[in-house]
Amino acid sequence: MTQTLTIREMCDIYQVTPRTLRFYEAKELLSPTREGSKRLYSKQDRARLQLILRGKRFGFSLEDIRQLLDMYDHNGSNQAQLNRTYLLAQDRIAQMKQQAAELTLAIQELETEMRGVEVTLAAFRNAAE
Amino acid sequence: MTQTLTIREMCDIYQVTPRTLRFYEAKELLSPTREGSKRLYSKQDRARLQLILRGKRFGFSLEDIRQLLDMYDHNGSNQAQLNRTYLLAQDRIAQMKQQAAELTLAIQELETEMRGVEVTLAAFRNAAE
DNA sequence: ATAGAGCTTGACGTTAAGGTAAACTTAACG
DNA sequence: CGTTAAGTTTACCTTAACGTCAAGCTCTAT
């Protein structure tokens, strides 16, 4: 029961266009199997796509993401290759931790700003009696 | 002692190129004063630039960022304008909180992956005696 | 059998975010 | 006084990440 999905189903689920999926495939971020000429997306393909979309939300480029993905399935990789990926991932993790800290701070600052704006808006409403 | 900086000083401090600063100005994200034709960046300009660069790290577009910046100095804005900005910022904050949660999760997952890779690498080294 | 829906490839267009190069001003220096 | 250094504008170039459109295949329903 290896549930595979068509391109349309993928698009509906993940809110992307067919063009996007084909583009990611061209960039070697995805590699769906074929049934004739039609693409079929496996469970792993779906997992990868989720990682891709998540990476994008964090501001990573597709190339950045491709390298991270390589680490998740370091199957055919040799030692040297794997080691390079490992070091690269260490950097990324540090970067992400830094980003998480900054993000938390930014949220706090914005919320403080929001309270200031609330006061201003309340004053506006008061002035209108 | 209103310490203002030249474009070069700004570039050195924030690791951007003059082109980038001029570009942000064209996009109305910055508005340095002039001394003759030369740009001079005030303390507020510096604060704004920091917010811009931070926003970029989170994957926001310059246009997204411009709207957020508007909230930080909602000086000449009228009620309707301010209210729209406020609602928009609420969305952004929700989005950022979501992003923070996801980021934390992603970090954990990556670190788990890393441990797996460490084992693989250790095995490689063992095989080499 | 033909008409349409859904898939394919291929090619060209578009937008954001700058890079790069040319021509010009202006201040400063020997 | 000439020239170099740092700034300016204008204009075109580039890259990433897709959008859009054309032309063709294949299956299913009418």
C-alpha cells in the first residue's frame, strides 16, 4: 500500500504549483518515480518537500536546502562527502540557533511596539468621543 | 554630537555595499539626509538598517520589511493607516511565532540527524583501523 | 472518433535584490 | 594646479525562483 501521489494531489496538499515541483526536480531536490511519463510522489518525496518548504520559510536558498537534504539521506555518500556535509550542517545549526534567539527577541520588540500603537489607537478613538 | 556616518562607514559596520544602501533608499526603506550630495546616516537610519538586515535573515522580503518599519515610526500616519499597519503586524507576529516554533523543532531534528551521522563517521574511522 | 482533462517537455518572461560599469562632482593633498 | 579618493547618478547585467504559454501525448467520456 505504498500510497503514491500524482503531481496534482501534491500541489493541492502543499499549496504549490506543478511548475514548482518540476522546478525542484530539475534542481535535484526531488526525484519522483515515473509511471510512463507521469510523475509519482512517494512518502519520502513528501517528507522532502516538507523540509524544502520549511527551509524556505527560514530564508534558506534552494541550494542551501539541497545540501541539508543530502544529510537526511546520506545513502550513497562516501566518507569524505559525508564529512563535508556534516561540517556544513554544524554551521547551519549554529546559524539556526542564532536565528531562533534573534527571532524571539524580534517578537518581543514588536509586541512592545504593538502596545504603543494600541495606546495611540485608543487615543484616536477617544478623540472621536 | 549627533554622530552621523558616511556611506562607507555604514558599509564597513554593517557589511553591506554602497549599492545596497542606495537600493534600500530607492525602495524607501532608508532616507538619509544630505550634506551637499553626500548621504549622511543618523542613529535612526542605523536602527532601521539593523531591522532591515534582521528581517532579511528571517526570510522577509524588503516589501514586507518596509511595512513593518512603518509601524516603528508611525509618525505622520493617520488613524486608518495606523490601524491597517497594526492589523498587518498582528499577522506578522503570529507568523513569526509559528516560525520560531518550527525553527526550534527543525533544530532538534537536525541535531538528531547529526548524531546518526556521527555514528556513521565513527564506523568509517573504525574500519580504517 | 473526437473532444476534453491532465500530464509532459521546452522555451521564453518576470520579479526581487542587488552587481557592475561609465561618466560626472567635489574635497583634499602634494 | 593637477590628480587621486570618495561620493554621486544612470544604465544595463545577473541570479534565483518561479510564471506563462505553446505543442504534444494519453486516457476517458460522450
